Amino acid sequence: MAKNIYVGNLPWSSTEDEVRDAFSQFGEVYSVKLIEDRETGRPRGFGFVEMEDQGALEAIDSLNDSDFGGRNIKVNEARPRTERRPRW
């Protein structure tokens, strides 16, 4: 089973490879997705990491509120996405 992890307060200069490296010390990382602004294409400072269950729990415990690129990142289990109303 895989867990989806939310990673927030990332430096805008962060790359998917840097995030993957940080999390891979705790287990196999299946995917990393850093979120960008739809209109500008600039990073929004958060993303998601999907990895195996046990490693995910260890990564959350170890990396939450730790220094990453000069910022204290927030790491927790991602909540399911809720339906959003269309913007009209």
C-alpha cells in the first residue's frame, strides 16, 4: 500500500529530485509532485510525495518541522481532495 504525504512550506527553488532525495532515506518513493500556479507556472511552495507505508510514517515523524533549504517544512499525511466549486 502507498501513502500520499503533503509537504508544505517548501522553498520555491526546491526541485522534485531534492524532495525525492530527502524522502528516499526512509523508504521507496513512488512519485513526487510539486504544485505550480496554473497561470504563472511558478512554484506554490508545496507538493505531494507518494511512498510505501512504513517509510511514509517514518518520513512524517522525522521530516515534519525540519529544515529544508532554509525553511521549516510541514509534513503530514495528505487528506483526500475535496470537490471544489467551479470558479465562475
